[in-house]
Amino acid sequence: MPVYQLLCESSAQSEHLTGIMITAAFPFITLSIILGIIDGVLITQWPRGIISPAGSSIDMHCYQNETEYDYLYWYQLKEGAGPRLMVVYVAGTANHEPGFNAEDFENSRSGKKQWSLKIQNVQDDQAVMYLCAASLHSGVNYNEAYFGSGTKLTVLEPGRDPELPKVEVLPPSTGEECDKDVQSQRKTVTLLCVAKDFYPDHVSVSWEVNDVERKEGVGTDNNAMLDGKNKTYSITSRLRVPTKEWRKSTNKFRCVVHFFNGKETVPKNATVDGIASSDGVEPEEYMRSAQTAKFAYSIFIAKSFLFGLFVLIFVTKISKGSNGKCFGNVVFGEGTKLTVLDPKANVTRPTVTVLPPSPKEICNVTKPDGKVTLMCAVTNFYPDHVTVSWKINDQEVTAGDQNVTTGDQNVTARDQKFVTGDQKVVAGVGTDESPLQNKETLMYSITSRLRVLKSDWRNTTYSFTCSVQFFDGTNYVTVTDTIQGQHGECDM
């Protein structure tokens, strides 16, 4: 079985290069898939993406910039699987693996440095990533194979052309701006970029603040989501900025979606301006005066908790046992995550806040099947052992492709369809891949989005719950927040 290890992302000398490392053991060669420059070896692969109708032929190429290795490879890499060897080219002969015949997968070499792959009559099941590689092979010894950056192939549906994304930047929710946690602890707000109605899914997202690229505080969905109804894709990205920065009206926040249409990469963007406080008073100043009164009150009630604190310390010492250790090993089916606590940080349960859709987003949705976005902000926790889930009317909503029973039929879609009461609800979930850490406070935060029909959000009998499971080193603790559906402006 191959073993895969993520190494890093590296800056590329060529626009075709990124950086990951995959190590796979084969009978006569150890492959270290290193995209970029390692030990003076640079492999350039192009194009980065190909969009083609079914039945046509496509070409991709690789070039050894500094070497003239004799063993040349092509691999097919499907999502969720390991690299599959297609063909090895050596000494002027192409040796094809089973399932990849020479007629459909033609390999050629131009001089000592460049080699190419032509796929004839492409089909839907061939729409995956393709990687080239080169190695200096010496008998049965193990050698490194250096890889290109990959070519993503998408096979278009018959008669369908690429469709550019529609991009919109939504300002922070009113609920998030007014949240005391925003003002006192996190001091950040979240802007949401929604790119939708595009096809195929060759996109990447970046953010700019005042025309300067911003990478800190950015979280983007791992993959675009397919709308099973209209067969277009959508993707969201979040930018977390300091409240002070958002409260400056001269600041401009731009989301740029880079879409590859098969010929060139086309940028589509949207911008939102920061806002100024209506009364001219910074929220921090107002909160500071309020905190003074709260502090005095806290001192007064602290004594009532003193006895409980002593009891808690006593129970904790007992639970440690004779060896004096609080936290045991937790063994999972797919591995054990170890976190070494920072001596400067305390184990802290998360604060969970469900934020309603932005009024701007609600007003812009005019179609009957249009969707709006609820956001769950999970903040101020340590360490980062959390999972986030959503419920609508106490029924869990999950993310990804799945079969979901609705009535007497099964539906496979990224948007989950299910029956709650007598109503059918359509919803989709997207959660940040990993929490972000505040380097000053050491606390973590993570966000999750729930996309629902506008009509479902406007149903005041519906409840939307964000549930966060947090592991404190001993137990799993569940923290939730719930918001009811709401009527409001722009109702049709």
C-alpha cells in the first residue's frame, strides 16, 4: 500500500508549480512527488488545467529544466486515491500499464528534456488530475522521482460551454457586529465571499484589502459544491479582519475569484467598503466603560464561587490518580491526535454564536429556490479539538455527496434534502478545514456555514442549531447555539 505524506506548499519559480510531497513504495522505485525545486531538479508541467468536450483529444507536456533523466512517467491521480501509474517511457519505448492502452494514451518524447501525453477520445471517467515524473533509474536501487505540478482535466457535458462565476461579498452579519464577544475578546468580524453559478469547477479565491493581497485570516472551502438542480458550482471564502479595520469607511475589501475557462484564467471580483460608526464612537470605547461596571459586579459575585472552586480542585486531584496525570491517551480508529498544551494557555471551552444571513444577501435573492447563508462563529477555545455540525428542527445536516432519503426516493447531491415535519428542506454545510489561532491569546476560532432556501429561513417555525463538540482532554463537551427563522425586509 502506498504511503502519502503532505510536505508543504512552496512558492514556485514557474506559474505551473506548487508544492506537496507524496511518498509511495513500488517494486523498483521510491517516488517522492516533489513539486518545485528540490536538489536542483525542476520539472515544469503544462497546462495547469484542460477543459474539453467528451470525445476529443487533449495534450499535456512536461520539461526537465536542469536534468536529462531517462525514466519518464505519467500518473493518474483520482480524488481520495493514490497515484496510479499509466505509462513508463525509457530507451525510446513506452510501456503501458493495464487499463491504459497505447492507442488511447499516446506517450512521446521531444529530445532529451521534454515528453508529452496525448489522450484520445476523452470520457467523463478520465476527468481527473494527471502528473508527470522523471527519475534517474539504476537497476534495482531506489531512486527519487521528481514530479510536475499536475494537469487537471475536466470533460464538459455535451453542448455546454463554461459559465463565469457570479461573485458577491457580504458584510459582517449585524448579529456578529453587535456580539459582545466580537468587541471584547476576538475583536474581529467576518466577511463572506460567495461565488456561484459557474461551470466547471476550475476556480481559486483570494482576498485584497486596499488593493494589497491578504492571506492572514482567510478560510476557503476545500472544493466547490455542485448544485444538483442546475448543475453549476458554488464556493465560499471567509476573511476575518479586526473590527477597527472594518469600522474604517475608507478601507476596501475585495474578493477575487480566478476562473479558468479552458483558454485563460479570468478574474471576477466584488468589493465592499468598510463602515464608520454612526455616532462617531468606537465600539471599543463604549465596551470599555461597560466592562468597568461589569468588573465591579464580577468581584462582588466571585466570592460565591470560591467554595465551588475549592471543590473543583479537590475533585480534579482525585481524578488524576496516583500517577498525577490528568489526560489519558485517546485512541481513535483512524489515529490519535496529540496536543501538547502551551503552559501559557488554559483549556477553554468555545463560545458558539449563530449569525443570521446578511440583509444584503437576503434582499439579493429573488429566485424561489435561492439560498441564503447562516454562519456559526466558534471562538475563544483551546486547544483545537473541535467538530462542528448543524441541525434544522433537531435533524442533523451533513456535508458532502451522500444518499439522503426524502419521502420514497433517494437523492444524491451535495445539498442535503430531507423531510422535517411535513416540509422538505434543502441545505448544505461548509466548515473551515482547520481552526485559526490567535498568536497573542493562543485561542482558536473556526467558522461553519449553512446554506438554506430563503423560504426556509423565513419560516419562523424552523430552528437552526450549530452544535460544537469540544474535547477538553478528559471528556467531550457539546456547546450549541440556536436561532429561529425570521421574517424581515425584502420578503416576496
